[in-house]
Amino acid sequence: MDGRKRADIQPGQRVKIVLKKDQPTGKLTEGVVLIILTSSATHPHGIKVRLVSGEVGRVKEIVG
């Protein structure tokens, strides 16, 4: 499942995000969602979240 719908993402969920610095390469970072930063219901590039680790990026994949 991709991360373009806000309703599909919940705090505590494991996801793969692309960090701003990794956008040119598309490298994914895996972690657990702390808070959802995007307020709209959908976003074409993925919902922006902050992970428990403090990293911020757009969800590209929901794990599990």
C-alpha cells in the first residue's frame, strides 16, 4: 500500500519514507510514525509524517 491517503496512516504504524535529502535518489528510510504532518486527505507525493526517530519525510510505502 502506498502512502498517498491520510486515512491509511496511523501513529505507531511502521512505514517507509523518503527524506527531503534523499528525494533525488529515492532512498527509503523505515520507521514508526509519531505524528502525521499533512492536513489534507490525500497528497500526490505521499503524506508527510514525523517518525519516532525525529526524521520527517513523505510516506512511500506502508510496511505490513
